[in-house]
Amino acid sequence: MQTLEFDLEGEFVELNQLLKLAGLCDSGGAGKQIVASGAVSVDGAQELRKTAKIRAGQQVRLGDVEIHVVRS
């Protein structure tokens, strides 16, 4: 499993944008499609809301990649 650390600058980042900023997809639209497919989990639970607010301390998983969101 690959682990990435994402430095959050604001209060939250939308899930589809996080996937883009972490380099897991090319655009926010592609991120929305990935989330809609049911392939993404947040803190161990499947997440289908494309613009779910992801905050520091949460973990996002897509396939074998886990993103740890931390405050910068």
C-alpha cells in the first residue's frame, strides 16, 4: 500500500479536489467519477458524496493508495 500525506491549508478540501491535488486523477471531474463509482472510502467507510468536506485527521483510500490529511 502506498501512503501519501496531504497538507491541508484551509479548513477543508472537497473529496474530488483532494484526489486531483494528490495526483490520483487528472481533473476534479475525473475525481467526481471515481467517487461516484464507489471506489473511495473515508475513514474506512465508502464515500459517495463527490464534494464531501475532508478535514485534517481524516484518511482517504482509493485502491491501494491511502491519503493522510494533515494540517500544514
